[in-house]
Amino acid sequence: MAKKAAKAKARTASRAKKTTKSATTRRKTAARTKTTARSKAAIRRKTATRAKTAVRRAAAPKVSAAVRRAAQEVKTSLAVAEMPEDAIALLQQDHRAVEALFEEFENTQKKADKAALAAKICLELRVHTQIEEELLYPPAHRKLEHDLVDEAIVEHASAKELIRQIEAMDPAEHLYDAKIKVLSEYIKHHVKEEETEMFPKLRGRGLNLHALAEQLFKRKAELIRGYAKAG
Ligand SMILES: [Fe+2]
Ligand SMILES: [Fe+2]
């Protein structure tokens, strides 16, 4: 009898040991799975960040030395600039800045000064059109009539094509001044539509224009920094 009881006790102890062992194994496996999932998520996050950086780097096109110099100048003034209170004020400030540059260009005769001004105009417009397309037009497309935003995108494309041509030219070349003049006319028309139709309609449509200003300001500085060191 005593032998039988001892055997039963041993069997129970062995089962208990096995149960404890398998529970420990399960805990270890679960911990390992959790760690693996966490590392996988971290790798995914890193890969996504690298991909985003790569896209942004790839998106920064090669620019002339004049555009790079213009960007270095703008970068310095932007570092001490105050952020406008809302997105619309920020974009209108950009519009006034480029209008002033076009006016200055019209009153300039020296080829070297013309080249420097044209580089500034092209840089301002490259950055302005990009931040609008990345951050303003998508919510505007959702909130307003699609035609309004679609036409703005097409107008940007025409302006960008002219900018590419101007950047590849020398101020002494035939049609240089004419191209700057036509670009200023395109921009005048486009700005009028934005300021009299798109921007007023965007107010009161539930957009956080202050938060959007922060995003536009940040992205603008980022793009200018990119151009300042672009090759
Ligand atoms: Fe625009
Ligand atoms: Fe604009």
C-alpha cells in the first residue's frame, strides 16, 4: 500500500513539474514573440522613415548655383521670421513677396542682377507651389468644388514648366525677359483666383488653419534648407 501511495505521489509531482515547465516555456515563447513583434514594428518604422527621407531627397532636384545662393539667403531670413497666424496669411505673404520680386526684375537692367532676381523668383515659386500641393490642395479638394483645385494644379504645372526653362537660360538669351514676363502674368492670374475664390471659401470649412500654417512653415523651411545645400 505504502509503495502504491509513493508511486502515485511521484506521478503527481512529475505532472506538476511538467505543468510548471510548460507554463514557463509558454511565458518564454510569448515574451520572445512580443520582442520579435516589437523589433519588427521598429524595423518597419525605420524603413518607412528611410523611404520618406529618400523620397524627399529624390524630390529635391538639381539646381543652379544661383538658386542655391538664393536659398541660402532665404534660409537666413526665414530663421528669424515669425510664423503668420494662419495658413492663408502665410500663403498671401508668399504671394506679396514674389510680386515684389517680379516688380524689382522689371526695373533691373544689369544681367547679373536679373539672374539673381530670376533665381529668387523661381525658388520662391518652386517652394510655394510644392507646399500648396502637398498640404493645402488635398484638404481643399475634399472641402471645395473639385474644379477649383484641379485648375490650380494645372496652372502650377504650366508655371513650373516655364520655371524650368528660365532656370536653364542665361539672362542674355533671346526670350529670357519675355519668359519672366509671361511667368509673372500666369502667377498674377493664379494668385487672383486663389485669393478671391479658393482662400475665402476655405474659411469656415472646419480646417484648422493655424495648425496648417505650422505645417506649411515647417515644410517651407525644410525645402529651403534642401535647396540651400542642393547640388
Ligand atoms: Fe497656387
Ligand atoms: Fe498660392
